Amino acid sequence: MRLTLGILLVSAVTLIAACGGESAIDGARNKPNSFAAVKNPANDFSPGSTGDSNNSSGLGYGEVRITMELPGSLAPDGEPTRRNLRIVQPDSVRAYQIDRNLTDIRSAAYSTRKDDEGYTIIKFENGQPLSPDVVIEAQYGNTRLRSLAADDDRDIKINPFSEYLLLNTLPNYSSGEFQHLLDCADDASNTLCLNKLVWPALADQVHDFEIDIPTGANIASALDLLSQRADFVSYIASAAKYPLLDDQSVGEISASSADYNSVFMGLELGQTFLESSLAGSGQWGIRMGREEPTSPATYSYPGSTLASLDFIGIKITSLAAQIPYDRKTLIHQQGNSFFERGSETWDLNTHSSSPGGATLDSDTRLLAIRALYQSITGRNSSRIIGWTRNPYYMDAYVGAASGTNTGPDRALAGYFSAGKAIKLESEQGKLARKDELEAHYVSALELNLLRKEGFDVSVLNNRGYNMLYLATRFSAGSASPLQIESGTGTWQMSGGSNASTITQSQNYTTLNRDSSGAVVAGSTGTRSDNWVLSSRTARLSTGDKNIGRLNLDVNNPAGAFGEPDLGVGASVPDGSLLAFNLANAASSGGAVIGDGLLIAAEKASSAAPTSGRYRVQGFMMGMEDGFNRLIHLDNGTLELSGSTASLSSNTFEVLHSVDSETISTPAAVHLTTPLLTYADGGNGQVSFSAGGLSLKGFVTADQNQFFLLYQSNLNGEERRGLLLATKLP
């Protein structure tokens, strides 16, 4: 049975709110998906919504409201709104049915009226269409644009984004594929096919993208600009393939509800305009999931929820997440001046996804198009900042469930989401958008590890683990303002029920950007001091409980609510996979490791696999004289063949030119490595190499996941990264 993404907003909220849960997981489930009667999202920035506003108040059954948005040169007198567009009232509006080539076939059955503010309301006699074969066309002067009538929030935005969606999806389907979509939406076989709800979600989410259209653009140049945004193009291409999944390849989440501890790291490169003296400078940033005190007695924990729900007799999978995170940035100004910004500048923020459906494909891949909520920091201060984030396509690996009433023990994903930081000012009780303070581009790794009440850290004792980590150090004013440290090694666990001692052997390397701007491969070394791992108690509404959250310390356990020396993380219930957010991590003797992500998996007793295809996700930091580069791997492929392997991937690349103080928008670049020599180091340790490129890490005992550190020197550019490769069906 198909488990699809596109649950109508009202249905999604009702279903998700019906589940049990705790802390951030509760918050993610119960986040409202209804909005005030707002006509222009520029005038009311809300943390309870995505970037696109909803203007569905006063609508009856089958009715939708039309909002037309044009570039400034085509509507100089229009009302300014977000993305540098102008709202206009169209001269004419009509709805009609199309074929896959977008040819007008026949008029739809509808009537129109005007609301009190002059907006056109269309009433579809048979209810709002859900299939992708009905469009609404609006004309203003000589400009005509279209949008799908199937839009979740019933506020139909007609603009270059909606036109791009039409032009770049429907004509790419075969006639058979297009008919399949229509049959599904029309319930031709009376199977209540839920793929009918994919299109409303997709039609709505394209308007969440924060991509500014130049004032002087015409429609053709606006569409061309969108076609050059690799993240936008990839999202639409992936989402358009989503409803074509074969029914036979789709399974169900067996648990009625599965809660996860989320370990999250976001690596970002962007441009800041926050301070006038540094305006236009590029900056690196790192985001790390952490718990958030919400009152003296309660905490919000990074978490997500998968729920299998019965919706009109059909099992569907619902997905929600809420991850509080810390942020640190390093500004790299023209002339190689560096400025560090931490908690004194950036308040604790939240990465929260709108509740929605997901599809489990072949019991190994969790697929979804994810919309992210806006957030606000400094609400009661003199500097109120709104944070808005673009949607992304999730293609996550899920592990096996241990029983019929238990969810998968892990959901591992990498994804890319751009966004903005915007100055907000209170106007008539609402927070209005003002100057743009940042453009940021974020590549994230998210490891969701199944939560288990009563988790005992002693389950880890007398077991051996492979581990790796990647961390950054921002230190403006020092000889090396930016350092990247990465390491691999082994752990051996021993101890009692309250804490485990880690006896380790570790090798690490560093890469430095020094104060002159030069990039220098730094030190290599070993680390053999013992560490301590202990349970980190969670304070829930039902009391203080151990749920698989962990402290990582050098000597003495930090305790239930203390600050550990190295970081906070989590374990899957059987202890086979651990992950930690390193935060100001410092090992024995005060040696600083930094902020980043550490992953450990139980050693394998069998040889590493010599065949198979794996989905590759992750990020790299690239540095050379005068340039910084963020590389996000967009669902690449690692293929094993005996003692060799090949790696290829589409990537999104963001380039910072230090001298010109420019940041490129995400560009599509194809990464192909030379044929890699593949070596099994025993106990799950593996390496891949070709010339100046190396991948080093480990494979899990079940041979379904590789965790790898990437290191290369490409035409003088040093790159360091962290990759996740997971078994493909």
C-alpha cells in the first residue's frame, strides 16, 4: 500500500496532533498549520508558518483566492511583497483543463466573485481540483502566468515560481505516467490513492523558496534565473518523480508512533549584512543540535517522530521534527580580516519542519518533501531577526525495526536548505520584513536514533566501535582563525551501569586558514586518552527518564544536566550506532577539538562488502587562497566492485570570493572521482583512494551504511568533508 507525502494541511495537523510524545517532539506535532488573514507576507512575519503566507479566510467549499505577483518592471505600482515581487489584481482570470503538454483542452466548471479587498475568488463547482491537469491563468496587461489549481492552502499564488513548476514537470511525463497521475487523483479504481495529495503540497511549497527576482526582470529572464538555482531545480525534479513510485516498492512503518533523538549538524557558507562595517563579507557557520531549557523545570530536546496512522482506512506515514540548535559563525572580510560571532550574537534557534506525510520505499528509503517553519530570535530585544528557510527533498535511509510495534531504529539523511535572516520591525502589532541581514546556504546531516525509555548505558560495555569525527574551530585574532580537524579511530567500552570508560586509539589531521589568508595543511597526531560515556537524563512531562541520550566527557561524567567536556549525543536502543554533537570539545590537557559531529558504530565481524550501490550524502568545505567553497552532495552514488569503487554525485556549490566579496547562489556541478582503490582494513574499517583524494572511515556491521571522511587537494584547493553512504534497494 502506498504511503504518500501530500496530506492536506488540516488532515496532517489532526493526525499528527493525535499522537503522544514529549518536548520538542510534541512541539513539532502540534505546530499550527493555520494562519491569520494575511494578504501580504511581507507585513506579518510569523514563526508559525513557512515563508509563504496563507490568505484563505472567508473561503467556502471549493473556493480559492488568487494572488498574482510580478517583477517590479512589469508592475511598478503593485504592492511590494517578498522575493522582490509586486502584488497586482489581474485584469482577467480563467481556469481550464490541460494535457501534459499544457494545451488548453476545455474550460473547468467554475464561477468567480470578488472579495471585499478586490481579490478574485474562484469557486470550483465540483470542489477544488487535486489533480495536476487543471490550471488557473491570470493576465495583467500583456503578461499571462499560470498556476496549478491544486494548492494546499487555497491561496493560489500566480507568479514566475508557479509558471516554472508547470513548465518543468508535466511536459516531462510520458502519456502513461500522466494518465496514472490523473487516475490516482480521480480515484478511478476506487482505491483512495493518496498520491492525489502530492500535487497540492508541491504547488504550495514552491512558494516557500526565498529567491529574489530582479526588479528589471521580465518573465523569460525570471524563469531563466530560477533554472540556474541548483537547489530549486533539484527539489522540483525530485518531487515530480515522487508520485510515480511503483506501488509494489512501497511499504509501511509498522509502529503506531516512533520517537527519535536527533543529532544534527549544519555547515553553512553565506554573506552577512548585519553590521555596516562588514556588510557584504562572506562567512562560514556551523549549527549543532542541542537541548533548550523552556522553563526552570522543562526542556525541549532535538527530536523527530514517525507515525503510522489510519487515514480513511489507509495507512500513511506522518513525519515531524523540531531541533533546537546553537550557531557559530566566522566572518572572512576582504583583506583577510576575521571576526568570530557566537552565543553573544546568535540566540538559540530552532530548525522545525512542518508536519507532513512521507513514503517508505522498499523498506529502506524514507522520502518526503519537507517545508520548514520560519523562526524569530531576539523577539523582546532591540534586534529582532526573522529566519526563513527553503524546502528540501528528503531521501533518508531507515534501519530495520526490531518488532511489529517498533519503528525503524534509525533514519539518516543529508539535505540542503538555503535561507535568509531578515530584520523585523513591529508595525501595528505585526512583525514586518525590513532589510536582509544574511543570505545563508546550509548543508546538513541529520541522524535520528530511535528513543527508548529506560535505556541503560551498560548495553555498550565490552563492545568495540569504529569512530570518526569532523569539527571546526573558529578563532578570530589567532594565528589560525579557521581550523578543520578530522579523525578516525577505535573505541573499546568497559564499565558499570552509570558510565562506560572508552579506551581509544585515534588519528587526526588538521587544515588551517591562517591570519594571512593562506591555506595550510596542519598537524597530524594521535590521541589515546580515555574518555567517559554516560546517560544524559531527559526531563519529560512524565518525569526524569533515560531515553538514549548520552554525555561524552574526558574524565568525570557531567551528570544529568551538566555541560559535558566533549558533547551530547544519543544511541540506538541496541547500542550499535552512536552519534554526538561536539560542542567546544576539548580533550585531555585542554587540546581543543572544536564543534562538529562524531559518529561511532559497532565493529564488524565480517569482511567489508565488495559489491553494492550506496546513496551518498554529505558536505565538504573547500579552501584556497582568496576563495571559500561549500559543496553539498545531492544524492550521489558509491558503487563497489571488488577492490575498486566509483563515486559520482550531483552537487550544489556555493563559492565565496574574498577579494570581490561575492557569494554565488547554489550552482549545479557534477562530481566524478577517478576509479578508487578500495581496501578493507578489518573490523569494518575501510579506505578509498585515488591520487590526492582519500576517503577513510568504516562500514556498519550490517553492511548497510558507510561513514567516511573526505580529503583531497584539487587544483590547489584543499577539501575536507563528512559523507554518509547508505544501501540502495
